[in-house]
Amino acid sequence: MVHNWMEDDVQLYNTINEYYNVLFVPVEYVSKQNISSFYTSSLSFVTKIVKMDFMFPYRRNMFNIDILFNDKSSSDCFESRTTIEEIVSSVVSNRFNNKMELDLSNFCNDPEFSKRKINFYKLDLLANFKILMLRMGRDVKMLNLSNNQLNQVPLEILNFFTRGDMIGLNLSNNNIPSVQEQFRVGSKVEYLWLEGNPLCEELEINDYIKKILIKFPRLLELDGVRINQHGIIYPIFKHFVVTAQKKTKMVVEKFVTMYFNHYDSMPRTKINMFYDMNAVLTISTDFSDCEDLAMPHYAKCVRNIMHPIKRARTENKMCIFRSRNSITNLFEQFPESTHDVNTFNVDVLKHDSGQMLLVIDGIYKEQNQVLDGIYKENYTGDADNKKNISENYLQFRRTFIFNIHTANGVSLYHITNEMFSISLAERERKDNSFKFPIRKMNNLSLINPDKAEIKSISKAFKHLTMLKKSEVERRLKAHNWNINLALKEVIDDIRNDIICSEDMEEDNSFSDVSSEMD
């Protein structure tokens, strides 16, 4: 019992925990007549209270704690029913499924705790149940810690899982302020969710992605968006005709990110989730005859072509696609593509409770499916473009009309109509596209490295090869700071005995470069 406590129960628990340096699970908290009381079975906690003279400080005041041992109510709490350990173990076990996923989201508000009046006031209390956590850490592959009001990464909990086979971690919708601290570099995590934390709002998106990838080098998905060899799609230019409200901004960025990642990932089967069951799609192009030969997949499905002869060819064809499945099947027939989101312009023309109108234009490239002599023979472009004939650079404009309906308090967006216009990219736009480096999943390379990163990788490379600093930087720069390719070249040169002794460092003493090697 704590006298004259005016704050809430969680503040009391946190204050006691910080002062006595002990975690405990309180039961049946009651505040009445300036006395706040709760039960606990933690003898280590009780012992520390006794040693500290039944007092603790808070905001320049000292508070008294009285302890009643083994009264009738405590007997009801801890003797006649199952123990807290058994209750917590049951709750955790019920959240573990046969896919090796452990869902600890909103854990402290589990109905079982409320029913038994257990104040599981913070997730870190799970660290007290070591046997349970060790058992779970051995089996769990996907761990969900979302919606737990975490102010920092719960390392005490994660330590049980990082030693096992955990490859997925969901920390979304918490209060984590920074990625700099506490993330263990070199983890096995391949799937990570961080959206809904302050760190996502305070960082520029490019910095956010870069910092996360440094901390999690094996990452395949971030916030539900797959990281392919071209990196995460996000940095788009937005021009809102309507007011750029937070909801509009969030919806647009989420859609652009997810839609074009799925479109650029083969197969494109998942693209159907964005469309209404009865969605309608039309496609228009203005290609020449020669260009049509290079892209026959468009020639057979376009609708409103300006060229009168071509328009006559398609008058009797069904060039309107009138269902989710037909749209998906059409996109599946198109060749592999890559969009450069740095060229995107996004216009939001309308967004209300029932509808959103979105226009997106930009540049993308796709593999040329026709590499026969007909196209090459008729090609009249310059030599550089002819050399890169295996790729077509295209300019697009896509107009999406979304229907919005609400289910269980959640707004659901589905595309009901889309107009897809395509033309060959102008030379200037083509030359200014795809300028940003891409992330290769299996390469150890730096993207736009700063001086500190260059120094670190150079020191590590020098340690491995014993080359002079100038030679180290020359080789790394020649391979775009890809240490794998640079090392491969050095090994080949050593085998062929073509490395000059002048390029080698005379002092062969080893230095501590463990941090750079990490």
C-alpha cells in the first residue's frame, strides 16, 4: 500500500521499478482514500522494500509503502487459483500459431489479464518469465510486438529471439524515436515493420531506408514492401489539388509504394488486390509501326490510337478490360519492368469520403521481348540506343479512380477505373532517369558513401589485401564501392601475378578493424 499517491497506476509501477531496480507483476490495483494498493508475489521486490526502509522518492517527495503479508485477499490471489506464471504462459502460448508466428501485439491489454485483474503494465515484464521466453525464442520465426506503446526497442525481450531462427519482426505503431540505438547489427531479420513510430516521421525517406538497411543487411521487406534490387519505391513528387491532409498523404504514398513494387515484381498476381471486382481498364499508345514491332504486347490491347489505320485494326477488338481478373491477366503478359520513382509526378485531384482521383506520370523501362532482325534493321535511332535495344524506356500516365467504403471503422480503397497512356520516353527524360544507385541484395556495396563510410570500407579492404591506401581507393572506386567485386579482382590479379610490389603495403602488422569488418 502506497500512501498519498496522486498519479496513475502505470506511473507508480514505473517509479517503483526504477528506484528498486526490480520487475514485478502487480495484481488487483485499487486506489481509494489516498491509498493505492496492489498485490504481488515477488519476494525479491518485497525484500528490497524492506532493505530501503519502506520508502521511495518521486518528484522531491518521499512516499511510504506498507506491506501486509498473507491476508485473505492475497490468499485468494495466489493460492487458490493458477499462478501468474501459468496464466502468462497460457496467454503467450495461445498467441503462437503453427506458422511459427508469435503475436504479442497489444499484449498488455489481453482480455485474460483484465479478467484476472493482472496489471501487465509493460511488455518488458515478460523478461521475468525466462523459461517461457527461452522456449518461445527457440521456435519463433515471426515476432509481432506492434501496438505496445514501446518507447524503445525491448532488447531484454528480443535477446530471447535473436539467438534463435527469428527472421521477421513487427515493431509498428509504437513510440520508438530512433534507429541509431539498440538495433543489433548482423541480425537474421529479413522482414521488418517500423511504420507508425516517430522515427518514420522525423527521417527523410532516403535516410530512413539507408539506416535501416545498414542495421539489417539481410532485409527483404520493410513495412510490408518488398525490397528488390531497385530499392524501396517511395521518393515521389506530390502535387495536391486538394488540401494535402495527413490522411491523403499517407494513402497516396502507401499506394504508390506498394502498387509499383508489386507491378515490378514478377509474377504480378498480387496486383489484383488493388482492383475492384468489376474494375475497368483502358490502354492507349502512340507508337510508330517500328515501335509496335518491338512492343507487340501493347499493340494488341490498346484502345484509342490516334493513327487512323491502326484505329481501324482495333475497332472490332475488345480493348476494354472489365474485371479484376482480366486486368491481372493482361498485366501478367507484359514483360518485366522497372519504374524510376524519382521521375514520378503525382496529382491528387479529388479525395473525399467516397472517392479518390489520382494521376501519376513518370518513366519506366521494360525488357524488349522482340530481339529479331526486323526491329534492328528498321531501327533508326542513335548508336547508344541501338546498343541498349534490349530495354525500352517508356513514359506513362496512369489515371486511377478509387471507390472508398468503410468496414469495421477501416477505409478500404479499390480501383474502379484506370486509364493507362504510354509513349516512348523523350531523350532528355530518358537521360535523366535511373540516375540513382540501386541496392543489390547479394552485393556488399555502398550507396552514395560519405567520407566516414569510405574510410571504414577502405580500412577493411586494406586489412584484407595489404594494398596501399591509394590502390585500395582506386580499386574500390572502380567497382562502385562494391567490396565483393574489388576483392575478386585482387584475387584474380594475385593468381595471375600481376600485382606490383609498389602497390603493396610494406608494414604487414595487423590492426583492429573489427568494427569496419562488421
